[in-house]
Amino acid sequence: MELIKYLVTPLAVFVVFIVLCLGLWNMTRSDNANLSQKLMRWRVGLQFLAVCLIMFSVWLAQ
């Protein structure tokens, strides 16, 4: 369970950050609104997963 705390959770947060940056970069540089919306939807889903993993790791730490 320490793997979730020290590896999976920071990795999930990093992936959310990467998708956020890709979405913002695409929004400012391109006229492809569909790709920007798709990236932002992925970001929301990945944020949900990251928050769930963080809550699970906090629950395990108790």
C-alpha cells in the first residue's frame, strides 16, 4: 500500500498536470476546439481519479 502513497498518487497528479498543459497549449495555439475540449474532459476524469487515490492513501494512513 505504500506504493499507492509514494508512487501512484504523485504520478496521477503529474499526468493531470501534463494533460492540463497540453489542453492550455492547444487552446492558445490552435483553432481545433474539439481537441481542447477532449483534453479538458480527460483532465476532469484524471483529476477525479487523482483525488480518489489521494483520499484512499489518506484513509490507509489512518
